[in-house]
Amino acid sequence: MSTLKSLAIAAVCLGCLAVGSLRADSLEKVDFRLMEWKSLHFDQASQAKEYHDTFKSIGCECKQESHGDHFDIAFRCPKWRSLNLKDHSEAHKWETFLKKAGFETKHEH
């Protein structure tokens, strides 16, 4: 499975998780940052928007541009941020997604 396809699948999962991902009473925490700008390329505007919205929702700087028949998302998060999650499984899903997108992560057990 390609990296982009894996990220796309993860983004769909994250769309379901995003609403409850910043709860104060959560049991698991994932810290993350991405010092330099990173770009992803998409063929569909809807997929690019989904990634843009996901990265924005967790506090990243994010830009979206279109070039002819494709779309680019550029994002970064130079300061450490945290996601407080409801359980260990959700924390691992986010950690996997963030790592595949190029983020540095911390998740203690």
C-alpha cells in the first residue's frame, strides 16, 4: 500500500476521531511537532480539504494550493502540541498518522 493511500485511510479514520480528540478528561496523550514545512500532493480537492482541515484542527499552520489538475497541502507545527485522547487505541491511530505525515511524536505508556 502506498504512503499516500495509507495517509488517506488514516485521514478518514481521523475525521471520525477529531471531534473528541482534545478532551480534558482523556486518558492518553500524544505530543507532536513538525519543525519544517512538509507538503502532500492530492489528485482530489475533497481529499486535500480533509487533510487541510485535520491539520488545522490539531493546531498546525496549513496552506492549500491548486496547480492545474492537482492540489498541494503544506503544513508545519514548530512548537510541541498535545492531543488528549480517550484510549490507547485512539492514541496509537493518531501517533501512526502523525508519524506517516512526517511529525515527531511522543507517546508514553
